[in-house]
Amino acid sequence: MGEISITKLLVVGALIVLLFGTKKLRTLGSDLGAAIKGFKKAMNEDEIGAKSATTTDAVSDRITHKD
């Protein structure tokens, strides 16, 4: 089959630009960036929620086991 060289990558990149155009690729890139940013934000919010839930569980365990 062969190796993937830099020239092959450049040819594929040029063909993609010719097919889609720079404006559509720019829009696609910004949409992809916004989606990744939203995903990271949701993951951080989920981790914060999980940490607060474990803190609440630990406090309730201390209150319950106080007997």
C-alpha cells in the first residue's frame, strides 16, 4: 500500500479545499470548536456535581453514624 507522506497529505488537503471551499471549511472548523468547548464544559460541570454529591454523602454518613 505504501506510507502516508507529506506530499500525499498536501494533495488530499488541496482536494478537500477545492471540493468544499475555504468558507465552508472555516464554518465547519468553528462549529467543531464550539462543540468541543461545550463538551468540555459539560464534563467539568459533571465532575463538580459528582464532587458535591460525594461531599453531601460523606456529611450525611457522619450524621447517621453519630448514634
